[in-house]
Amino acid sequence: MITFATMKFTIHKKDPFSNARLGEFETAHGKVDTPIFMPVGTAGTVKGVHQHEIEKDTQAQIILGNTYHLYLRPKLDIIESAGGLHKFIGWNKPLLTDSGGYQVYSLSGARKIIEKGVTFQSHIDGAYHFFTPEYAIDIQRTIGADIIMAFDECTPYPCEYDYAKNSMHMTHRWLKRCCDRFDATEGKYGYDQTFFPIVQGSVYKDLRIQSAEKIASFNRAGNAIGGLSVGEPHDMMYEMTDIVCSVLPIDKPRYLMGVGTPSNLLENIALGIDMFDCVMPTRNARNGMIFTSEGTINIKNKKWEKDYTVLDPNGTSYVDSSYTKAYVRHLFKANEMLGKQVATLHNIRFYLWLLEQAREKLKHGTFTIWKNKMVKKLAIRL
């Protein structure tokens, strides 16, 4: 079978004590080091912060956009008239879009799934829309992301075996339709796009193996794992990820969708994952949760009221020494927007710092020892 690879993935080094690997992939908008975390820019923005802050202060290499939300607002004609999402939002680095499949899952009370596609009701105005696998590809072609995803159904947890099985097979049929549409079309803005299929199968080992084998048979440039981090215990997530990584090809990047906590990232890197995204660092930041190299802080707690040390004394923060715990706590208590912005940028920078450290440890062959120590620290509530 022909490999449809518009993206070059290179593995530089493998960890001798786990399945972690150090690598990079190249897109039309630049190179990305792996393992990597992708901040989530749902509606064309990482909520509350500027693109230049995401690029320069957090040093993000790639961000994610949401097909469902961008389709509804600002709508495709506006994005296309601007020359694609990169130009519309002023971001010149790589972009990835999900397909809208997760919104199919999250809109369980306002959608209907049939073989042809999904009817759903807009959360904005209540209007009805219909997504097919083909249309999901067309939408992502118009958005113009460097990496676009297959249209799938993300099953809930818990999920009955028969439902998970039937859903998985439908996802595979949809994948064939996605591939046919992707191969029959071209990018609209003069550069290549890359397509990733998605492994499903809920928390059932045999289904995950079947799905991984099926997805691998399409021989695309990269592969994703969906349907995890939807409420299942972490140990179950790790078990499913390990199973899938044992089947997916070694020489293609693996993207674990919607994961997760800092510890989740490190444990899944050890299982062979290269790419992550999650709203946790930004959403939790807006609620006052600060991730640090020594554990997690609730910045609203009174204990930080007179703490004039920086958010993370080990230097993971993007902010300078003028932003102390006491000051950021004051900003939250006063409901000043700057508090949420500082916390958001700090958390994104922390996630990216953490993966920078993982890459450095992989380079020197000390990842597993470091990972085990870090996971213990990250579990601490300060």
C-alpha cells in the first residue's frame, strides 16, 4: 500500500528502559519536537492570551483548533476569505484540528448518529447541522490545519461492549470515507496537509487491538488514539494506551487525544506516545490551579496571601520575579483578568517545560529515573 506521508517523522533516540522516544516531525509550517504538548485554542484562540505570548513566552511549537466550534463561529467563509486559520489568527507555526468527533460525544443530548453521519444542534443558536465524514474533511481543508483528524465517534465511559464494538466498526467505515475524500482533494492554501486516523474501542482490549490493526492498515503519516480520558481510571487508560502502542507502527507519530494531567503525560510518554493536547492547563488555570515542579497549588488559598516567592522557584514559569504567589492570589481575589492570564501562561509554560525536560532526559538516557521521581512530586498538593 502507498504511504500518504506529507509529514516527515524522525526518531532520534529510544529510551532503553521504556517505550519512550525522542523525535521530531516536519509540517508545512515548521518542525515540532516530540514528545510534545499542544495547547488547545478551541475557537481560534488559547483562551485569554495573545498568540505572541503563546509563541514567545510559553514557547509552544504547535496549537490545536476545534473544527466544530470554528465551523459554527466565525464560520468557514470568514476563515477561507482570510486565507485559512493561520492567517486569520496570526499564527505562523503548525496547527492541528480535531474533526468534531469529540463534540459528537459531548453533545449526547443534542445529536443523532446514523451511518451517513451525525445531526447535531448548535449550542449557540439551536440550529441543526449535519456532519458526514466527507464534510468533516472538507471543513478541515477549509480551516487549513497542518494536521487534520478523521471523523469518529468517541464512546463514553462506562460503555457496553456491544455499543463499543458497533461504534468502532462504524468509525472504521467512516475512516475509509474520510481517506477517500482526503485523497481526492487538496489543500486550499498552497501547502500540504496531513491526515491522522483515530483508534477507538473503549476500554476493551480486543476492540482496541482490532482498531489499532485496522487504523495501521491505512498506512497514514501518523495515528491517534481517541476515546480515553473520558472518565475511566488512569490505570485503565495506561493499559489501553500500552496495548495500542504495541500494535501501531513504531515509525509513525502517535497522538493521545485529550490527555491529561502532567503525570498522565509522563506515564504515556513512557508507553510510546509522542503528541498530547488537553484543556486542563488552561481551564484549571482560570479556576486558580497552578501546576509547578513541586506539586499543585490552589492559588486562592489563604496560605499564599503573604508568600512573596515566584509561582515556581525552579524556574518553569514564563513570568518574572515580580509575579509572586501573593500577587497572583490578590489578582484572583480581586477578580482581575490578569490573574487568569498569568495562571494560564504559567500552566502552559509548565506543561511545555515538563516535556522539554522529558526530551532532554531522553537525549541523555535518564528519562525513566527522572520520570519516576517527577510523578511522585506532581502528585503533591501544596
